[in-house]
Amino acid sequence: MIILSLVAIFFCVVALHELIHYIVALAVGLSPRFGIYKIFPFVEYTTESEIKTIIISLAPGIILPLIGILIPIGDIYFLWFKILLFINVLEITPMSPDGYEVFRSFKRLILSNKHNIKKKDSQL
């Protein structure tokens, strides 16, 4: 019974993570959609804005650990919930899907700025 409860908490944290992506995507003016891959939920959205991609991708990795700070450690279930919330901070590293999107978006921003600077220099 304990194992089943811990697995259920894991799936709740995954769903909460995706819900944050969804809410932030709505907040920045996009039309996100929920999907299911095997048994895991995910959020899809389309945008040309690298800034919006960065904001949406970073949101759960920042918000969930902050929520984890607010939750008291009670029993094993609350402890597991807090651990899973804190683990979301790893989502901002380039090794994770969200962190990779952030890295890729920053790379595109830098390269497009270099291209714009070269374009302006050539016009002078």
C-alpha cells in the first residue's frame, strides 16, 4: 500500500509539473494542449518566441521547489512529495528536456543577435 501511494504521489507531481507549463503557456498568450505519452502527461504549444519558450520551460523548475519549501515534513508521504518537488530544480539543467529547451532557446537568441549585429554593421 505504501509503494502504491508513493507512485501515486509521483504521478501527481508529474501532472502538477505539466499543469504549470500549461498555465504559464496560457499566461503568455499561447494555446497549449495536453497530451499523453504512454502513461505520462505532457503539454504542447507552438511559438516563435524564444523568450516565451524559456519562461514556459523554466517555470516548473522554479515554482515546484518553492512550493516544496512551504510544505511541512509530516510523514513519509509529505517527505516524498517534498523530495519530488525539489528534484524539479534539476529540470533547469541542459540534461533535462525542459533545460535543453532553455539552452536551445538561449542559443538561438544569441545567434540571432549576432546575425542582427553583423547585418547592421554591413549596412553602415
